[in-house]
Amino acid sequence: MTHTYFITGFPGFLARRLLNQLITDHKSMIDHIYLLVLPHLEKSATHDIHQFCKQNHLDEKMVTVVPGDITKQGLGIDTQLSDHLAQSVTHVFHLAAIYDLAVPESVAWEVNVKGTSHMNDWIQQLSKLKRYIYFSTAYVAGKREGRIYEHELDCGQSFKNHYEQTKYEAEKMVDLLKGVVPTTIIRPGIVKGDAETGQTIKFDGLYFMLNFLDSMRHLPIIPYLGDGEAEGNFVPADYVIKATSYLAIASVGEGKTYHLTDPNPYRMHDIYRMLCAFYLGRTPRGKIPLPLAKVGLSARFIRKWLKTEQEALDYFSFQASFDSSEAVKDLADSGVSCPDLKETLQPMIDFYRCYKDDYTKHIDMT
């Protein structure tokens, strides 16, 4: 039986890569792919798909750009098209979300929670649905510390920011569907660029450290940020996407929640030291206490100078360790595994050097 895929979040970084990976891995099984795109992005997305199909020698009729909006009932999709999708879509990949750590609460709830509620309603109308794949985050764990397992979700935790809380609320709703529709929940760690090319479209997450180091490069001493004893769980985008492409189709993935996290993570102290060595050829000395660093980043002009969000510092101190045993076990026969972070840093830094002055790749510091 052929598959028909429906992907939200295009033309976002992960959605773009997922489209390519699904075609690479499952082309012979695919009948059609639909990409939900915000109406104001329809024209540019259509152009992107034209170029994508041309470069990959694909029939453009295989991919359809669908204007819509997850914050609207029925996803804002044309009624006639929605009726057609209800009779044809077999796999739904829900990636659309607000990922910014500093996102305002109202925006995060509108997109991450309300939007996912609309997605949940919509997918239950799909008569041929074989799998609903929801992209969450390992950080639905919030401020929990200690060992955190894939089967755990509601443990009475509080949260570091609105992003974490709204992704948690959304995942709770999706988790309830496991008894109704075949569901797979993907919880990545903090996603960075491609392991081999370093390619990314936004300098956030781990790149905040590079922004900080770049801003401090002329100082005689570059200090550490806090003690850095917390684990830094950074994973390359290609690992997340390859693992998702496999787990979303394989029967073993049905009804599961997976931590696509680094099973052998480094401490933040060691990651910072490696970045400083790879990027600047220097070794950090001394230490800025995290509370003092957070006070500094409370000033907008300092955030803009350092190109670093204040909220990013929270991840230097929480002692959370993400167990990924289920993901490692179920990926054992796929040939997909998370690479050693150290081995991916040079391509990441090379890409950063090339594009660090491209303002479109940086987060707007408000």
C-alpha cells in the first residue's frame, strides 16, 4: 500500500529536511506529499518545491503546497481539499510550533497548544491514518532533575520558559490520543546543524555559545559561564530526521515516545571548552557566576551585543539526564545512531564562520 504524507511546519529547517529524508528513505512507497504552509508563505514555498523537485529529479505533481494555519479550526484548509485529504492521508508529521525560548506566553499558547488541539481534531477525521507523528521536545521535563525516562511526562514539574510549558501541554493532549490513533511522539534534545555539513538556518541553541565567544574574542581572558556541571544535550538535525523517518514508518514505533537525545552527552563545561578551542584556539579561564550573567543579559543592548538569549543560561544549571534507551533499542536495526558531539563541532564552526554576519540567521533579541 502506498503512503500519503502530510507535513506541518514547512518551510522550517526540520520540515525541509524531513521532506528530503522521507523521499530518500521511502520514495517507492510514497503516493503524495502535502505540505501545510502559512498563506503568506505559499508563493515562496511553491518556488522552493519547484527547485527541490528539479534538483532531485522528482515529478512536481508528487508534492502539493497547502495554504493553511494550525491556529484555525480545520487548519484553515479549503473545505474541498480537506475532504480529499480525509480520504487519502496516511501519515501526519506535526512539526509546526514556536521554538523560541523567549517566546511570549500568549503566542506560545496560540501556536503550540491551540494549534496542536486543532491538529488533534483534524487527524481524527482521517479515515486511512496509519501514524500521527508529533514533534515535542525532551525539555517537556521542565525543571526536573535526575534521570528522565521516555515514558514519563506528567511529574508535577514546573518550567523554565513558556516554550517548555506549552510543548508539555501540547504533548499531554497528543499522548491521550495513543489509545485512539496510532501515534509516535518524538522528543529531540536541542537541535543543532547537520553533523557533516554544519548547515542550519538559525543560530540558536548551541550557537548562542558561539555568539557569546565571538563577541568576547578580543578580550584577554574568556571566562566560563557558571560551573557547567549540567549535561548539554545537543543533537544534529540529520540524526533527528533520519531517526524520525525510520520510527514513523516502522511498526515498532507505534504508540511510543522517544528521546532523540545524545546517549553520551558532555557536560556544559566541557562543551564550552571545546567550542572555545575549536573556534578561537583558546582555553577559558575564570568564571562568571550564572546569576551575574543573567543580570547582564536582562539588558537588551547586552543581549543584542552578545546575540544570546537570557533564557539560554538556564540550561547551564539544571541537572537533567535524558534516558534514550527505547530510541537506541528501536533504532538498532536501522543503522541510525547519534554521533559524538565532539566529532560534529568542526563542520558546525566552519558553517558558523561563513554565515555569522548574516543577520537573517540570528534570533532577533528583543
